[in-house]
Amino acid sequence: MPYDRIDQLPDSVRNHLPTEAQQIYKEAFNHAWEEYSGQDDREATAHKVAWSAVKKKYHKQGDKWVAK
């Protein structure tokens, strides 16, 4: 289930990440979704890949995600 827009992302992403980080998440998720087609844990893997992509440019500082 790739995401067409960031407003379709899970609440856990939209409610916590800045807009640019949401875009990174969406693009990484969609890429991983295609890359891992045919795997049973495709969705879980795509979410892990997306979070990993976000963490390359953002880190959590207190309750907020901020650019590195």
C-alpha cells in the first residue's frame, strides 16, 4: 500500500515528524514497498526502511524530531 500523499501516512508519522521528514518517509516507504514485493513481511520491512531513512537526516530531541 504505497502512499500517494503525506496526509495518507500513519498518524504515528504525521503527528510526530516535520513535513520534510514525512516526505522522506513516504519516498523511502514507497521505494521499499516495490523493492520487497513478494515478501510476507513487506509492509513491516517498508516501515523499517522508511524510519531508517528519516533517522539519517533527523534525530529525536526531547519530544520533537529535528534535522541533524
